[in-house]
Amino acid sequence: MTSPYARTGARLVDQGYSAIPCMPGSKMPGHFVYGKWHAKLGWNAYGDRRPTDAEVDSWSCMPDAGVCLVLDETVKVIDIDTDDRDMLAAIVSILPESPVKKRGAKGFSVFYRGSPNIVARSFNVPGRGRVVDLLAYGKQTVLPPTIHPDTGQPYTWIGDSLEAVSPEDLQPLDDDIADAIEAALAPFGYVAPLPLVERVAAAGDSDFRTINDIALSRLADYRSVASFRPSGSGKPMHKRNLHLGINAQGIRDWGDDDKPYTPIDLVMVTQVVDFGGAVDWLRDRLGLSKPDDTDASSIARLVGNILARHKPEKPLDLPPPPAEPIELLEPAPTPIRAPIAETDPYDPRSHGGVMGAVSKWLYDSAWKPVPEFATLGALGMCSVLFGRRYTTPTGLGLNLYLIGLGGAGFGKDHSLKAVQALLADAGMQYLVGPGDFSSDSALEHVMRQRPCFVMPMDEIGMFFQGVTGRNSGGFEKRIRKVLLEIYTRSDGMWTGKQKTPVQGSRAVSDTASEPVYNPTISILGMSTPTEFYAGLTESNLKDGVVARMTIAAPSRRPLSRKSREAPVPPRELVALVKAAAGQYPQQGGNLQGSNWRTSTNKPTLYTVPWESDAVRDKWAGIEDWQVGAIDEDPAKDGTVSRAAEQTLKMATIRAVSRSPAAPVVRDDDIDWGWAMVSHSLHAIEGGVDRFMTSSDFEKLRNAILGHLEASGGSLALSLLLRKGVVKSNEPRRVEAALKQLAQSDLIYPVSMGARQTVRLKAA
């Protein structure tokens, strides 16, 4: 049976449309490679060109390929998704009739043409969610007869299909169609998301939310010490620091347990005024006028004028409802299917600079060389070598949580030891942190002494079993919370949770009340897959723990070298590391040579620039995929939500490694960073399926399968009963697990008698 794309793709392209394949069971552009479907990066480029005949022929052979239409500067689509009859009538009243419409699960889409001045917009109504999408250049939409993932039924045309109408013959839209949609939705509570700068300029648009937003965007207009509480260090008022963290995300009092404030709240406590007085005080400082009683009538007249201009000669006919009710399928987990990378990220030749030199030495000096572990070691070292001194083009810090997974005999400890030896020989042992810690306060203590270091953690799976496992206690869970927090604070500050100490009625000096600026704490951990995934729970796939990790899981067991020696860093490599650390592009004015090593000093940071807008756009494509994957399946949020962030961190580290004195993020840096992330996402997905258990019984079952696979597919029952997890279980539970595996057709039936052999059916 031919795919939807094979049936319609070529005709659509001949008609002048950029039709590309859609992953089956998805609404995202995809590519079929190595026998699997993956999301496709860079599909936006088809908004500027048509697919070639060769591409169409290749895509037509991809199994079950759906059809995505990439919108160019001409084609526009208005997607309407509401079952509110009054709202629906208001929307269609301002739209001209079009002969080309499609229906999916609910709602419908209308196809038009228009000028490049019409740009993509989304329209959300409070309490109703997104009700209209105006799709334009840079967007895509799924076309019939693609199978809708939520219904299992094909999208359908209402009236003509695009195959019968050229882009030039579509009904035109006015350039101000977005204004008309806003006006039509205004009676239902729609409020346009105006930029803050425009809201400042708009007299009379100073409601309480707006005043708070504007105040956070104009920090220079007001600053304050926490005059409403005693100093944590006993200083008089005129000598106190501005210990209120004020930024666009909000206000927090570092000296009062990180207490949050809105700007209005802050004025109320600092000026000792009521709510109305605080609002008036901020209005005066920000130069905003009070609301005018005529605003409501003015807005009503404006809406009426816009609607009057958009009375098409023939308004859009509301499509008839489906002949039969459309039933939605039960939601089911879907694979990540991340875009596949074309770069081998574990080849030292792809690293370049000091990172490439370090990874090559880590590989060459290993008794059991594993390129994945050598790459993680070099990357972890460089993340702190350049950490707290450089940031990504978007201002992110360079900290990473790197995890290597391999079975016994993979030489997992080599990179951990070698990185420590290299940093020690370079005189940078202060960049090596603890290999374990017993509490969140212990980690905080180290951070306050050294705000930038890598933690070489062997058997990190057992560590995660303690801090994230199902039976974790309160102390262990606080360690997890700190690890989650500091990962996101490398571009700002971290305050911890310690209370300001007091002796009697007098506050005493305590440096623990000071914030740690730009903490750059990286993890370089190693574990077996079984131990690592035993430390994860279903909630960790949602709470952001897994999303912060970059995992490498080699499948090929390394061959041992003839001799085994302790890793001694070559002098040339030590000199190279020292030279790289000394090439920071000094910007002057700040003693950065010492500031970057002091936790309570704000370091001078060099923001590594993009080489070009094209490089930035390439990275933005990864972010678009990430957002689309989460929109399509919100359950993926805990796994893929930091894919773009991690890509850019690693791309920036590679750029600095290549040229510490004048780094720029290039196209190939993004390719390499994404390759690391892509491999990690595929490793996580495979590891969760194979090793992660929701019960002790499932853990036993998976352990039996793992031992059989490691033994070539068969193992004497007497030997199996002596293995790890199997040995620790009662015979009746082992017998039950073997019976369940046999019933699942994974092994041949076996009894618990002597001289029995357990065999995989796949072997």
C-alpha cells in the first residue's frame, strides 16, 4: 500500500507547493534513515525552495510517510480550533470564503495567499486556550490524506484540495488580518500580548500586572536595600549592599530565605504604604499615567472600526460538521524519534583544539579504550576549564552533567582518574571537586569555597539510587533539589537555603548568606546501565533530572591493550591546557584572574558570539524541534526540554577549545553539539526501555535477560542463580520470573530442576 506522500507529494510539488514527508503517527516533518523514522531538522529551508525531483522520488519510497506543507512567503493558513459557536461565528465573519479547507481531529484549516507582511501568530483566549493559529512563512501544516495521530483516521479536504488549486489562485488575505482576528476575539476576553516597551508608551494602559511587568523591565529606575529587616552582617544602613535580587524573572531577598516579591509588594514593605500607595509610587517612578475612564469606550470604538473594515463580500462558509462524530484514540506514549546526527561526536578529530588533544590522550592512554568515555572526560574537563569565564551566545553557563554507562570490563574509571591527574599536573587541582557528598550542605560548603569544579563520580548509579530512588529520604531528596537548582543557576546566582544566624538579638556576620555567583558545577559520572536506571523513577522522567543529563552508552566492548600503566599526562598536553586557560579575552577593568575563582564575586564573563545569523538560525531549528516534540507529547518534557540548551553549551565549549582568545560558535560546532545530544536522547530512550523498572519483580526479570544476553543467549540455571540480583531473590520469585519470561515468548520454558539450561528464544 502506497504512503500518503507517495499518492499526493509529487502533484503538490508540481502545483508549486513545498510538500515534504511527515513522520507517521506525528505532525512533524520527518526523515526515514537506517530503517527508522526520525524528526527532521532544517525543514524550514523548504520555505525558500521547492523539493527536487530526486527528493520527491526518495520520499515517496519512505514507508507510511505523511504529507507536510512548508509555507513560503505566499501561502497562508488559518487554523481554527474551537467548538464555541459564538466565537466561531465571530471568526468566520471576518474571513473571506476560500474553496480550500481541511479537517483534522476537531476544528478546521483554511488556505489563502498573502504578502510577506503577514507573519505567523497564535491567538489564545483565557480559559479557552489556543483558538486560532495564523500560519505563515517558517511554519508547516499537515495535509490529507495523512493519518491523524489522535484519531487514527486521515485528514480530509472540505471542498477543493490544494492539488487542484495553484498558490496564485488561492483567495487573498489583507495584510492586517491579524488585527481583524484580534478584534473578533476581543469580546471573548482576548488580550494582545504587546511588548513591554509598547505598554510603557501607551498612556492609560497601566493596570497592576502591567506596572509589575514594566517595573521588572526597568531596574535602573529603582533599587533598594532590605531596609525592612536587620542586616545579616550587622552593617549600618549606609554601608549595606543591595541584597535584593531584582531581574526580569522576579525579586528575591537573599538574606531572608530567598523570599519572593513583586515590585508592588517590595514598595509596600520598603515605603510602608498600602497597596494603592505602592501602585501610585511605582507609577510616579516609571512615568506612567493613571487609567482613563474613557479607555474602555476608546477600545470598543477601535475594535468596531477594525471589524467594519473586515467585512468580506462573501464571508467564509462554516464547514458542515463531520458526518460521524470523530473519536479520539487513547493517549499512548510515543518514541522521541529525535533528529539523527550526521557527525560522529566521539571521534577526537571532530573535537578540535584542547578538547581534541585531551580526548585523544584519554583514549590512547586507556587500558581499555572507549571513545565515548574519552569524549565525556575531555568535555567535562573543558566545561570547568572555561567555566565561569565564558558563556554561550544566549548567556548560558558551561556546566554539564555527563554520564557514561557501560558494563563490567569497559574501563569506566580511566577517564575519571586521568582528568584529575591532568588538572593536578597543570596546577588546577581546584577544578576537581568531590567524588561524593553526604548532604546538600556539604555540597554548598564546597561551592562557597570553589564555585567552579567537576565532580568525578564513579558508580554514580548507586548515588542516584540514594538521592532519586523510590525510597529516598528527606536529606537525600534535598541533594537532588540542589543538583537541579545549580544546573540552572550557572548564568546567574545561587543563594542556598541557610538561615542568617543570630546570637541573642544581634545578627552576626556569616558569609553563607552571600549569593554564589555563576556556580559552574559539572558532573563526570560512570556507572553500569543496570545500577544507573535502578536509581531513576518514572517521576525523574518528568521532573527535569534526566533532561539535564548527557549520556553516552557504548555498546561495543573494548579490547584490552597489552600493557596497563597509570595515566601520566604528557608535558606537551599539560602546557596546552595551561596555555588555553591563559588566553581568556581580557576585557579590562576587572581583576578577572582572581574574580572567577571567588564564589561571592561576580566574574567577568565573555559571551561567545555566533559566527553568523545562519548559525543562530540552525540552532533555533533544534529549539523548534524541542518545542514541537513537547507540544506533540507533553510527557517528553522531562527528557527533551533541555536539548537545545545542552547543544549550545557543548557547541560553545568546542568553539572556546578551538580558539580561547577569539572564539565564535560556527556551523560545525552546532552539528557536533547536537550529535552529542542526539546520541544521548537515543541512549536514554533505549536504556529506559531495557533497564528501567517500576518494581522489584521487573528488575529481576530484566536482570535475567541481561545475564542471558551477556552469555551469548544461554546460561546454565545453576550459574544464573549465582548472579547479582538473581542471587538475592527467593527461589519462588526466580521461578515466577522464568515462567513469566517463557509465557512472554522471550525464553524457552525451564523447570527449576538440576542440569537445566535457560535459553533466549532469539538466540
